[in-house]
Amino acid sequence: MLTAIIIAAALIVASVLVHYEALRLTSELIPRLLYRPQQRILMVIMTIMVVHIAVIGLFAFSYCVMSQLLGIGSMHGEFQGEALDYFYYSATTYTTLGIGDVYAQG
């Protein structure tokens, strides 16, 4: 239980740091670009989308490691144990959809 809490806390910190660094770098880069304001906003939005997908991948990787290597919990439902299944579960929980066809237990 303590291991899962430590991993969860580390993932939260990593998620915040990844978002922070991406937005910091974007804010430094955007003024240097010779784009119109609308294009700059689109660049920021696309950067945020890429960062969200990267964080979803980070969580998916951690779910895989916790269930496969560390034996912390397991995945059930419409779950085959492939990387895409972990990514799907991570995306549904990250976006708070929580569809329920794949769920963690333990």
C-alpha cells in the first residue's frame, strides 16, 4: 500500500513538472515566432495536447509496471494486457470518463 502511495505521489509530481516545463518552454518560444496571434494560441493548445498525451503515457507505463512487475493490483474487464490497453485505461481515467469496461482492482 505504501509503495502504491509513493508511486502515485511521484506521478503527480512528474505530471506537474512536465506540464510546467512544457508551458515554460512554450512561453519562451512563442514571442520569438513570427506568427499571428491566432497561430500562437494554436501552438500553445497543441503543446498542451501533446503534453497531456505524454502524461497519459507516463501513467499507462506506471500502471503496467505496478501490475506486471511489482504485483500491485491487477487489471480486469475488457483487458488483454497489451500496452494499448494500459494506455486506454490511463486515458479514460485521466480524462475522468471512467467508462468501466477496463478497471483496476487491488
